[in-house]
Amino acid sequence: MENQTLEFNQFVNLISKNLRIDTNLNTHRSTHRFVQHINDVHISVFIGRNTIIHLTFESIYECYLETIRKNGIYNKNICQTILPNQTRNHGCTVHVIGMIFDRIGLMTQISDRNYQII
């Protein structure tokens, strides 16, 4: 799997190519998660009608790298390692990042709690 690891610039290109404002990041259990804003360094996502979280590409990439180190499975433990405060304050951050991975074609959701690199 190490040979397949994306470089940071490749990762950002996938985000830029596949995510747009209003991209749906909902799982089957959520309804309000949509991309609100994207620029060169971060993405903002509605997680409720009036609540927005901001995620840097760098932090999302760190979650990706940690997923590779954890045998290709992304979940809450990885998100808590990389973004402890944000995960504690907004638990849905785990699934927002997971669905970003899904929408850019890196992972698929394999259970209510886990995403796997494809």
C-alpha cells in the first residue's frame, strides 16, 4: 500500500477536481452536510442548518496518511488523533472527512463507523 500513497499535491488535486460548493457529504444517517466553501488551503462544510466546520487540506491529508498506517481503515480513532478538539466538539467531523474521502474516490464506507481505502 505504501507505493500507492498520494503525495500532498495529488491529494489536493483530487479534492479540487471532485468537490464543489453544495457537494453532498451526507451518510445515510445525516441530512445537512454540504460543502459550503473551498479555497486553496481548506474546505468549509455545513454540518447543520447554521453550523459550519472548517478543515484544512493538511489535516485531512494527515488523516489519510494515518489511515494508511492503520491498515487502510479510517474511523473515529484516527480523527481524534489528528483533530482532537474538533472531533470532541463536533463528532460528525469523523464522517465529514470519511465522506470527503469517499467523494474523491479514495475510500468507501464499509460500516456505520469505518471507511476503507479502495
